[in-house]
Amino acid sequence: MAQERFCILFPPLVLVLLVLGCVQPSLAKESQAEKFLRQHMDPDTSTVTPDYCKQMMKRRNMTVGYCKSKNTFIHEPLSDVQVVCFEGTVRCEKGKFNCHKSTSKMRITYCHLKKSSKYPNCDYETQQLQKSIVVACEGN
């Protein structure tokens, strides 16, 4: 009798566990720091191809549901970016005053959505630059 119940309940239980395993990671809330790392940091890249932005924007989940219009990837060590929080304060785009501008130029890639591009086929222009960056700093 117990073995019969087990055989009946086992398949639905496995299905529920599989669904929870797939859903659980999406329920975890990404912190602002984790989001910054995902969206803006790529310190190990030394050469950038013309398809870099198209590939990275997709790989970093910035083309899910819509095409993010622009993004900057920083190709410097995280420690160099963190130091910017102790440099000059500037007004942020959204009016806050927790932004800081780097005193040194950094290697970055600027990604801009091509005008002809439409979701789900997000296509980006890739531009390599060396310039100061502005970051918003909160807490640690």
C-alpha cells in the first residue's frame, strides 16, 4: 500500500522539484552591485570585435523582453573602478549627488542600439574609447 502511494506521488513530486529548481534562481533579487558587475564590467577583454556589443548585451541579459538602447562596458580591474568612489563628486544624470568621475581615462566599450534594430533582433554599434567614467556609489 505504501509502495503504491509512493509510485503515484513520485512523478508529480519530481515535476514540482524540477519546476522549483528552474524558478528559484529567477526569484533571487539581484543587488545593485551585482547588476553593475553584470551590466558594466568586463575586465578581461583586451580586444573587441565589431560583434562584441551584440554578443555581450545578449550574454549579459540586456536583450530580454526589449533591446537596451545603450550600455558601457569597462575593461579595467574592479579595484580601479571602486577607487573612483573616492574621487570627485559630480551630479548624476537623475539629479542625485552620489556620482563620482574618474580622474584617469579608462578603456571602455560603448554599445548603442542601431536605429534599424528591432526586438528581438537587437543589433548594436560597437565603439572602443578611452575616457573618464562616472559611477554612482552607495554603501560599500
